[in-house]
Amino acid sequence: MIINTFTYANDLRVLLVEDFFPADLLEQLTEMCKTSETHPDDWHNPEWSKLRKIHNGNTETYKHLEETFRDPWFYKPLQVIFQRPGNDVYNLEYVECKLWADYPGFGPLAAHKENSSEIQGQIFLTDTTHTVNGTSMLNDDKELLFTLPFRNNYGWIMEKCQETMHSREFDVIPATVRYSLIFWYDYKARK
């Protein structure tokens, strides 16, 4: 995992991560993404859109993914980076993950902050790279700071995601499916 850090003026940090998943898990996730059109028992549309599918979490690969997110070996580097001086009494605790498949016509996502959990990440899963289809990071005045490229095994992790403004400026690229894996962690007091 390669991690770069972007720090906002208000001291919030966003990690820009490359090679997030190990190669074996990435290969399994890529194969799982390809099933969004062929395995209807594994995917569903949310009530509010026919242009997004969400994986049901019912496959062995998905269960392996969740075990990986729960493994201290995997999340400890994130915990160390998000540790603040004088605040050493918390561990990260995995909350959940969701695999999304967004289709052309879904549209851009307006500037927003999250309403749950403390740390949120999004990792892109794709066979091609698109320079304008990643997540955009904004300041609190909703001014664009930068947009991430949409490329395989790349993405972001926000601390205090309820305070960090972000969006997607553009619709899904025509004739593609935009796969991304969203995940959440909370802080848990050490015993």
C-alpha cells in the first residue's frame, strides 16, 4: 500500500492510496465486479435508482474482503497515520463495506459530507483509467480542490468524514460501469 496525505486548512486529512488491496484479493474483487450483469442473486438495485447496483455480500470473495478489513495487519497502517498526538487511546473498528456498480446516466454527485462513521474510504476497481471520473475533494465553501483519477486499486480515505466535503463532478463515462468499494471504520476505545 502506498499512501500520500492531503491536509486541509482545517487540519483534516485525506489519504490518497495506491495498491490498496494485495494482488490476490484485487484479482478476486475484479472478477466479482464482472458478475454485476450475470449474477442477479449477488446484486440488487437500491429502491431509489436503477442506475446503481450494490453487491449483496453473499459470496466467498465478499466474506474474505470483510475478513481483510477486520484484520489488524490490514488496518494498522491507517490507524497509525490517523493517530493524533496526545490521543493514543483508540483503535480502528471495522463497520462495513459496500461494492457499488454505477452506470451511465447516474449523474454527478453534489457536494456533500457523510452522516455516519468516522473514517470512510473508496477504492476504485476498473480495467481502464479515466482522469475525470474519480472523487472530487472540495473545501467547505464547495470550491474544487482536486479530482482523483479513476484507476484500479486507487482511491481515498477520509478522517472525520462527517466534516470533509466531497463530490463527483461528472457522470459515469459512457459504455462503462464505475465500480467502487466504499468502507467505513469507527474509533473504539482500547481496553
